[in-house]
Amino acid sequence: MQTARDLMNSNVITISPETTVGRAIDILVELGVSGLPVVDSEKHILGVITEFALLAIVYDPSVVTDPVGQHMTKQVISVRIDDHVRTVADLFILHRIRRVLVEKDGKLAGLISRRDLLKAGRTFCKSLTAASPFAEQAAAKATQIPTCVNPCSVGEVTIARTLESC
């Protein structure tokens, strides 16, 4: 069974609620990420600050000196480190979020992005296709028919794909 631990990035950049909005924007832009977990000194999750939340700067440039704690999302969607990967997929789909925080013993253990989940799904689908006795036939059909073949189920969601797309 694949769990959140298998997918998560444990090297997560975090910020404190006292960090200024200006500094948070600098970090997001420099790292090329769309959000950061906000944690206390003991790594307890307090919230998430996202690009979307920081768009307020366009309307009111004075927020650049505000602490992140005033703009962060406090209702964080997270999973436990041993939760099944399907639980993670369900959260991404149901809540249309970009990242899920992973908790262990009430503290931040890691982060899973949508891309992390897609990479895992892609690897899983490739392994199924490679193990299939019909892989050659399916590959031949995929080149003849531009429609999706060989769907791959992840949780409650079925991802239809061509063999070429994986």
C-alpha cells in the first residue's frame, strides 16, 4: 500500500506567522512555488500562505509589511503520514488544492504537491502497462486510434490515457 510518506517531500521550506508579506512573496518567487506552510517554532502547522492570498498587495501595497499570519489560510487540509495515497488524491480532487500537508504526531512531516501525485500515478500506470500481456497490442492500437485506451484507476477516479501519454 502506497502512503503519503512514499510521496511526500520532507525537505519543506516553511515560514513563521511573523514573516512579512513582502518576504513571503520574495520566497515564493525565488523558489518558484505557489504556497508555503506556516509553522511555529516546534513545526506545528498554523496555516498556509499562497500566491492567491498574497494578491491583496495589488489592491493595497501597504500589506507588504503585514505579518503572514494575517493573510494565511488557517483551515489547512492535511493528511497523516500513513494515510493511503488515495486519500491524498481524494483531497486534491474534492478541494481543488495545489498541496496537501503531511502530519506526524501533530507536526509538519512533509508536503505533497499535485505534481508529486501525478508522478506517482504515472509511474504506477507505467508499471501496470509494462506488466500487461496485452501491452504490445494496446501500444499498436494507441498509434492507430487517437482516443484514450487503458484507463488507470486511482482511488475513486479513473484516468483515461493513451500509452504514449505515460
